[in-house]
Amino acid sequence: MKTSALLDSLEACKRLFGQPGIRRLPAMLKQIARRKKFEPSELGRLHEALLFFRAYAPSREVLLLTEQILGGFSSLTKRIQDMGPLEEPDMSGIAGTTVCGVFTRSIVRHLVRQHGADVSIAWEAYDQPERLAHTLQGLLPYYADEALVEAHVPYRRWVESAGGLPWLAESAECFEAAELPLRWELGDSPATRTHMRLSGGRTFYHSNPLIPRKEISLDAVPALAPMPVRKLSRAEGLRIIHRARDTSVVRYRELYGFTWGDHRHVYEYDAGRGLIFYWWGVTPDRRLPLRAYHAATIWKNGVPIGYFEALSLLERLEAGFNLYYTFREGETAWLYSKLLQLCHQAIGAQCFWLDPYQIGHENAEALDAGAFWFYRKLGFESVNAHLRRMTAREELKIAEDPAYRTPRATLRRLVRCPMIYGFPGSSPADWYGFDLHRLTLALALGQAPNVLRRLRSLENTKRAPQETEYLGAMRADQRLRQALLEAGHPTCSD
């Protein structure tokens, strides 16, 4: 069988959980393990299929086979002459490849401290060395004797003579101004997508069909029994945040909550079925002036499969959910319901707000993935009355003709405004016309004195060890809630 056909069969098994056809999976994995040469596109497909079945293993045999093949994956990448396709953002992070990109100083310092000589400046990809002029100013005696008058300053020589990237990342307050491209030679690092795992914990084997979306009710979430929760030690919390940073960097991403996560308050929530959330806030000196900020990493049977960002104002939470592409054929709706349970249990969130980008506005990936209908079928609705009516017409067409698909042009209109969902008993309609930008601009210009006065009374709680105290104080002040809502209206027009 040709490799492409074998990969087709392997990927088809994602839809066979609980069916007799899944029993062929071990034999296919053994067959593919004997192959030593792949095209870049084939190797990428194999890698993602293996990771999926490692996270959603139907049996112990499958888990061991996927680990066996992934364990030797760098030997396969070494045979690839053109690594380019495997180092693009949608495929990066594979063992034996390289990550090359521009990152903030804080993340660079993390990479240098954790991965040492594997991280370096990609000088050959740096075509604007003059950007280093400002960054190096005041760091080196006599540097200005060249920098201020010479036409061709040997910036690279100055940096390397002073101590290279480690010295620059630690010393330069204006590091980001240089926009230095970094190269991370991944090799067989545990930080690669190929090898990143959490040890310990009981593996959940998916011997039955995966939970479909139709069985999920977000309305039932508040009545669920609380998830078991454990506060991590500071050392454990730091390790988790380090892993969260690595999982993002190998995908060319940075998340504010990973960069500035507070390792002193990291919590582990066990959602069941092999799903674990790690949840934390940011350090007091890095908190947002108005909203409370929390982040979470998502792990399935020890494999990182996504992350979540929560920005809270009163009972309203702006939900930023990213499930890595590799795992989107898993139990996504059930997983999302558990994330909302996490937010309700951890900080009392009641209403969940989706930015238009999250559902496909100026986001082709989300539009192609059907993000709008994923959230709509879970109960989210547009904050815009005209778009709610348009959605109802589309739902009627789908009910009359199951083969009907919403035209892309219509989808682009449906996603131009935020969506919101509220648990039973909450008031999501109160937030329909809310515009955070309008609110923050009014606060910045002193145009909402009542809000400012009440927020100042909460400054101590904003700096408390955890921002849950701040949220609780906000919710207890009904006059503040009313003033915030009034200052934040209106938003998207019909």
C-alpha cells in the first residue's frame, strides 16, 4: 500500500472509535513503523495522526505504538532534504526541526535559561542590524565611539564579544526594539510537540465512541459536581508554566498569561476522561487595569492539546479558546463544556463572550473550521439583533435541507459581531450592547467619574495575591455594575 493511502486509512480511524474498524489501527501503526522514508507532507500527516492517537488512545497497545514511532521521529526528519514545510507555523515543533522567529525579551530569557546553547541569534536572517543601535546604547563602554559616527558598525561582533544572546537578553531593557530573529534547534528536546508529555496520571482509553456535540448541554454545567482540584507547589507551578511557554513558542505563539504567569498560584483541575486543566493568573505587577486575567493549559492523557485565556469583568468572561488543529476531531464540544465549568468553578463566571475574531471575523482558519456554527449549536448567540435574525433564517434552511451549507459570504456577515452565552439565571442580554473599547476610553479620558471612583476603592483587592478577591468585590457592588454597563454602551450597530 502506498504511504499516502496508508495515511488516509490511519486518519479515517479518527472517526471509528467504538466501531469494529478501529481494531485495524495497531496493524496499520506497525506497518507504518517499518517505513523509513517519507515526503515532507506525508511525515507531517503521520506526526499529527500519531499525536492524536496518543492523546485519544483506544487501547494501551495503540498508546505504546504511537510512543514508539514518535520516540524515533527525529531519525525520520533527518532524511528530509527540505525541512521548510515542517517548519511552517501550522506544522512547527516536530523533533529534529528548527524554530526561527522573533519573540519578546521575557520569552527569550526563558528559552536561553531553559534550553541554553540550542537557542541562538539567526544572524543570517537578520537584514536590519542597525536596529541594534538603540538596544546596545549605554550597555558597552566605548560602543558609542563607533555607533554615533561610523557608517558600518559591526553590531554582531559587539554582541558576540560581550556574551552573545544570553548577555543581550539579560542586559538590554530595549531588547524588543532590535527585532532579533532567534533560532531554536529542537533536536529531541522534551519541549517539542513530538515529545512534550506530563508524567503520571491515569490514562483514559477511548474504547467507546467519542462524546458527540449533540450530547452536550452548556445549561447543565452549573449543576455538575465540582471537578477535583489541587493547588500545585511553587516548584510544580513553575514547571507547568515553563511547559506552557514552550508549547506556545514551538508554534510561534506567545500568550500574555504564559509570559507573566504567577507560579505561586497554579491549580490542577481533573475534568475526567484523561483531561487535565492547569489554571493560573498573572503576577500582581502585570495585571490589567480593569479586567481580571487567567490562563489555562489543556492536557489530554499527558499531551498538550490547547490553551484557554479568560478576561473577566463582573460575571462576564471573554473566552479565548484555542484547540490545536491536531486534536479538533476529538471531543471538542465536551471539552469546551468542561472549560466553562472550570471558569464557573474557579472564578464564578456566568456569561461567556466571544470576540468576532474567535468565530471567524478576519480569521480564515476559524471561518474554515466552522467556528461560528460550533458555538451557535452550543447555545451562543450574536449580540446584534439583525445577525440573530439572520442566524434564525439560516437555521431554518438547515432544518429544511440537511445538505444545505451557509454560503461563505453569509458567514462573513454572521461573524462580524461578538457572540455571548449565559448560564440559566444569568443576564447575557445586559451585555448585548457592551463595548469594552468605549468603556476603557471613557475611563482613560475621565468621562466616567462614578466608575473611576468605585474602581479606586477596589485597588487593594486588585493587588491581592489572587484576582478572585477583586472579582468578588466588583460583583458585590451593584452600583458599579450598572455604571460599567452604562459607560460601555453602545456597540455593533444593526
